[in-house]
Amino acid sequence: MESVRHILRVEQFDRAWVDDTLLPVTQRLLGEWPAQALAGKEIFNLFQQPSFLTRLAFSRAVRRLGGQHEQADFENAFTAEGRRQTIEDEVRILNGLEYAAILVRADTAGGAERAAAVSTVPVINAGEPAHRAALGSAQHPTQALSDLATIEHALGRIDGLHVVIVPGDGASLVIVQSLAMLLGRVCRELRLTLAVRPALTPLFNELGEYLAAQGVECRIVHDIRPAASDADVLYFAQANNLHLGVAERYRAPGEEPGVFVLTQEILDLLPQAAVIMHPLPRNIGASSAVPAELPEAFTGDPRVRCFEQARMKHVVAGALLYILLGG
Amino acid sequence: MESVRHILRVEQFDRAWVDDTLLPVTQRLLGEWPAQALAGKEIFNLFQQPSFLTRLAFSRAVRRLGGQHEQADFENAFTAEGRRQTIEDEVRILNGLEYAAILVRADTAGGAERAAAVSTVPVINAGEPAHRAALGSAQHPTQALSDLATIEHALGRIDGLHVVIVPGDGASLVIVQSLAMLLGRVCRELRLTLAVRPALTPLFNELGEYLAAQGVECRIVHDIRPAASDADVLYFAQANNLHLGVAERYRAPGEEPGVFVLTQEILDLLPQAAVIMHPLPRNIGASSAVPAELPEAFTGDPRVRCFEQARMKHVVAGALLYILLGG
Amino acid sequence: MESVRHILRVEQFDRAWVDDTLLPVTQRLLGEWPAQALAGKEIFNLFQQPSFLTRLAFSRAVRRLGGQHEQADFENAFTAEGRRQTIEDEVRILNGLEYAAILVRADTAGGAERAAAVSTVPVINAGEPAHRAALGSAQHPTQALSDLATIEHALGRIDGLHVVIVPGDGASLVIVQSLAMLLGRVCRELRLTLAVRPALTPLFNELGEYLAAQGVECRIVHDIRPAASDADVLYFAQANNLHLGVAERYRAPGEEPGVFVLTQEILDLLPQAAVIMHPLPRNIGASSAVPAELPEAFTGDPRVRCFEQARMKHVVAGALLYILLGG
């Protein structure tokens, strides 16, 4: 494949790049970080939407590689005043200030590609808001790449896997789409099960078709339990439980509710070698009425790897910066 | 005492630690800062509440010691969306990113201790909101430690003192409690006078009992004047004057109002060697109707030491970082 | 002239300083930046108002000169709580923390001068809000100085120029005033044309008188076209088009609307050697009903220099820091 200049979409990446570039560089940073790789370079974080983990994963990585970072704090203030300039103008300004790369969390889908179209330096898409237009029109490629690396690191392989994804609600659609698309592109003999609340099923039709076209065995079910006993990966995406209370109501009358959260029953079904993942934050708006998808009480189960996954997000952030800028 | 791992509560500290560790390291930084003591280390500022002085006191100290710092800017944005994760999850993420210490200004009392309970690195409590539950359930230990160092630096001693504290309103309760508890623990032959508006007296009963149990001569009065003429320290805590207008009204009808702000009359009563302190910001909501507790007009009086106190907060921040991480 | 200690007002600067100091240092930074000039120094950005370009222009410059910067992020939060302290107290605190300089974007005119009056280190005025009191009571000197450097760099001279300024609306008044006052002070044989919407004319009377007193040939017109064919510089200031819809309505009935935005007609009139400038952001609130003052479609015209101007703002920020602190 041609050399990577920007990180914008999961379709940019193939198995050869994962094997020859992503995983080896990630492995290196799991050991020692080359402390001067980005010396004299400064990265700009253009975050039009708030972020805790993605922003810090990169900011910390920049510094561990010897570089510096800056960010626009007042984006929201500008928006409130209607004073925002276009992302193209912002990028043109940032290019003039000689930042070495621009990390973009856009507030509308396609923002990172618009930034890249005018930028003279690499642009990294740090996640776009969920978007119900065509599949792939919004992307979160750095999350998908780091989740892939987490799986490889935890299981020692990325082929022959059964991955069960619990997509939460529409708010996490972009994470689910990007992850499933990437796994579909690079993992061989993949089986992918989406455990989806019935009312949300239509959101995943287009993804199912994409995966089928990639030769992936993909099915949509309405409960985790039937898929748990031979799962290698059980991936919970963020669910905004404030919304899900509503989604639950769309069940047909009398229908037994499916299980879409981690319970002791599921832990008992799940193989000992499986890994349980979550991109965090977890349990948004969980309450006594609406259950948490990854309860605090199970945090200590050795299969729960969500904090190793967060750490890997940081390590892969470092790997991507090194690949783009460190050579 | 056992070696200090976190800075969470004033009850952690005794006179031996103050004499053998805090004051000598502070004294050293009043001279030259060891410019590489934190080289390669990055501190995380987890500020769930805004702060001007405390945040900068530490951030600047980190850099003067050769380290770096990062912070979560978007805490408020997350809160607004109901997207906040628990402080425990935030700390687990930050640990994975290998920050060397976490500075916590929690939005609820006990937040720093919750953070420390899961953290693999030192946690420093950067102040908790005033809390009317049991004494000591909210703490501001770094303020109390630096105020102690300010007194020692200004007066050359911490024993045999008469300290007069004007607690303002309930908003500053945590500062008053932490300072009084620390002084009660480490200063010998301490006399402590609280000059409290009558309506707020019940807020200080529990503190009075704590100090009595430490052998401190403590009294509560309703005017600064009777205590001023033999005060060594006159300490004004922050008063939110917008609230105090209300507190004033609880006075009994016909009762003469006490004086709880700095006036020329009090400056005339106060010994020339006394020091006047204030943790800043001062005079919040002061107006023609509600007087300022430490008026701008008296800023130049040589006894007013509030800006040296702010500087000492920074120097002690450096000392605490050095003690926890610099060895 | 006496040596520059603070950067507060354009009236501080004369032609000798521009020729002997500003332009040579700027020219040097257009080549290589002295990477250790600010080593060990930290600058504080006290931004009471949001800023994209000005803040970054300086922050990036600090780092390229080997220094560090810090900022107050929570100013707005404090304001909301009514907890703000005076700018004088903030500066006294910052002085105690030994920042090497303070960059002030005040939320009221005169804030930077208040800061400088108590500061023990240099204060740089990073722009004040437009203010309709006496001319010069609000200032944006760093914008004016960098715009001057942009003109000199683009045209190779600052004398004998015809500068046409399109002031937008009142929101950009401070930029127009500071630029015109500076050009009036330092450029020889200057002709200055203000192309002003009729309803806004009274805002520029006092400026016209100032320039006349400097010997500048200044006129106010109500259309760009008559001034375009011999313009050397066509300078659009920010227009908040949300407001301008209102301003337009003040035209006399039946009067032909003037042209106050860049059009193909104006590009055809304008000399090939002219430069088109804009301090950015441009086209705030532009819509199908209200036209953009510098449309995206003309961005590629070689005379449009607004992004080189943004870059020069950064280079001049570096030059000013170097002049104040680097020696």
C-alpha cells in the first residue's frame, strides 16, 4: 500500500500494513519509547468536541516521544458567539504556525477529511460524531486500530476469532462501525456477532452488508447469552443509558428482554481465555432503573481489559505519531 | 511517621515531619530549584472544579522542577452531558498513561481519597469543596501546609502564637478547618481565636472541640477588635460577600454589628510584627453595600502578606512534589 | 526612544524602532529561530476573552524560542461564579510565581495597562475589546505591528502607500484604529482610505482627525470601488455579518448600496501588485442573505495574503518576545 500520510478512515489500512507497520511499532513502544523521536515538533489538537481519553492518549504520547502539543481550548466559546471560522481556515492558520501534525476531533462527520484536503502536514482523525448517513461517512480510525492491537496483544492473534459486539445505543455507532469495518478488512476467518436491542437493528443493516461483502460471517442477535460461550472477544460499546431507557420500550409486548450488559451469568458462560473490552467511559447514566453495561463490581475479573485497552490507545497513538512523523 | 505516599488529609502530618521534611525542603526552594528533579515526569491535574492559584502553584512548580503537566480541560463539558465517568475510572486510565502523580481537585468531598484508593501513583488533594458533614470529611491540606510555612517564614517560629482567624462564610469552611486542625496538631502553645459572625457560630463547634482535645486554647468571638491587639497572625478566609449579606441579617435586633473585615481601626490595634493573611481571591462580591474583607487600599501595609502567601503556596507545591517524586 | 518594557499601545512606537528593531528581528525569525532564546522562561497567557490566532501565535512562538507557556483556562468559570479577582491581584500572584512575562487579553479596555501598572515583569497587550470611548482607549498593538510587518514583507516598503481599509462593523473597531494609528505614525507619504458603510461613518470621525494631525491624507468613502484601482493594500477587518444586516438597513431610501466585500469586479480593478489582507476569522455569520467579506472562492488569488498575515502575526509575536526577553 502507498505510504500513510494522514489517518482518516479505516479503509486506508490493510493486513500487510497492520503486520508490517502498526503491530511492530506498537510492540516497540510497549517496551521503550524513543524519547527524542519528535524532538522539536509540536502537534496541534483541534478538538471541536470534548474528549478525555483520546486527547490524553495522544498528548501524553507526543511528550513521551519528545515533542510538544498545543490545543484550542476556546472552540466552544467561539461556537457560542457564532464566531467560528471554517476548519479549512483553521488548518491554513495552523500550517503557517508550523505545527508538525494536526489531530482533529470534528463536530461534524467529514471534518477531518476537509482538514486534510488543505493541510500541508499530516492530519489524524481523532473520532467523529455518530452519523446515520452512509456507512463510513463518520469514522473513528484510531480507536479501531488500537482496539485491534489490544486484541492481538491479549489473544496473541487476530485470525480465527469470534468477536461479539454489544453496540449500546446509536451514540456509539461510529465506534462500532469503524471497529467492525477494520476487523472485517484485516482479520482472517472472522466471525462477528452484533448483540443489538431489537429496536436498534435497522442501524446495523448496512454494516452487515459491508461485512458480508468482505467474506465475514456476521449475524445480528438480540441477546448476548447465545453468543457468549464461544466468544473470544466481548466488546461493549458506550451506551448512553439515559437514551436506552427509551430504546428498551420498543420491545414487542410480552417479549422477554434480551441481556445487553455484563452479568454474572455471562461471565459464567464466557470462556476463561476471552477478553472483555469497552472504549470508555462506561455506564453513562446507569442507575438503579437502567443497568450498567460493564459494572464496577466486575472490574477485577481478569478478562475485563478495558483499562489495558485505554493504555493501548495511548501506545497506538504513539505508534501512529511515530509512523507519520518519527522517521 | 511512615513515609508520605499521598497528600490527602492534614491528620497525616506531625511536628517531626514539618520540622524534618516540609520546612527544610521549602527553605531550599526559596533559594534555588533543582531544575532536573522531575525530569521525564509528567503530572496530571484532575481539576473537577476551577482553580486559579492552586492549579498554577503546582503547574509552575512542576516545570521549575523540570517536569511537565497535563490537565483535563473538558471536565465541565462532560458533566454537562452526563458523560462523566467515575473518578476511579479516570485514575485507572491516567495510571495506564504513566503520569507520575495526580493532583485532584474533586467536586465532592472525599474525591481525592477515592482517587488514591485505586491509584498506583501518588495523589495530591488540591482542595475539596466546603462540606458540612463531619469535621475533616473535606480537606485542603496543601493550603494548610503552605500557610504554616508562610507563618514560619514571616515570624521565624510556629510556637507560642496567637492566631486569629476570620472565617468569612461557609464557602471557606474547608480552608479554615484544615488550617486550624493542622496548626492544632503541630504548633506548641497555640492560642486560636475564631472571629465568627454570630449566625455562623454553630459551624465551628466541632472544630472547637477538636482543638480543645489537642490542648489548644480556642475561643470563638463575634468581632475582630477584642482579639487584634495581641494577635501574631490575622487570617481572613475567603468570604463570598454575596452570601454574607444574608448572614448579617441573622443578628439579633438592636445588636451592634461586629467587625469582620480589615479596617484602619484594626490596623491601629494590631502589633507591628503581626502578619495579615488571606488565601485569595479576596473580596468576592464586595460592593458599596457589603464591605471587602481585605480592601485594596491596605494592600501596601507591610503586615499584609497575602501575595507572599500565594508565592509560598507555589514554593510548598514544589516542596511536596519534590518530597513525593524527587528523591 | 526609551527601551520597550511593556507592549501596551501603538503610540509607544516610532519609525526608528520599527526600522532598527522590529523589522530586523522579524526578518531574522523569517529565517531561523534562536531555539534557546527563552530557555528556562515561562510566559503566562491571561486571556479573559477567547482567542484563536493571537493566543496560538504567541504560544507557538514561546516554544520555538525554547520557553514554555501557561494559561488560565477557567477564567470564564470564575466569571460565572462571580469569583473573579481583580486583574491587579492576578498579576501580583503571577509575579510571585516568577513567570517571565504576562500576555493579557482583557475583557475591558485598559485591562492591560492596569496589569502593567502593578507587574514586575513585561506585559503584552494581546488585544482589547472594541470600545467606543476616546480613540486609543482600547488597543490591539500586536495586530497592528504584525500587519505593518506583513505589508513591508509583501511590498518591500512601508512608504508612499495607498492603504484602503474596510472596517466591517463596530466589532473590529479596535483593529482598524490601532492599525491606522500605527501606519499614520510610522509610514511616510501615506494615503489612507476608509471604505465605510454610511451608517457607521461617525465611528471613524475621531480617527480621521488623528490621522490628519499626523499629516496623513485620509478620506472616508462609502464603496470600495472608487479606491481600488490605485490601492497598494486592501485591508478587510472582521465584520460580524449578523450585525451588518442591521447596519445595511440604515442606508437612505433609494440609495445605491456600496460594495464592502471582495468581488470579482474589485479583483479586476485592483493592481496586480496589491495585497489583500484580513486579520481573521473572516466571514462571521456570512450567509446567502449577507455576503462574505473575503469569500472562500477567492482564497487562491495570489494577492490574498491573509494566511501569510496570520503567519506573520506568529513571527512578530516571536520578535516581540525576543525583544522584551531574549536579550
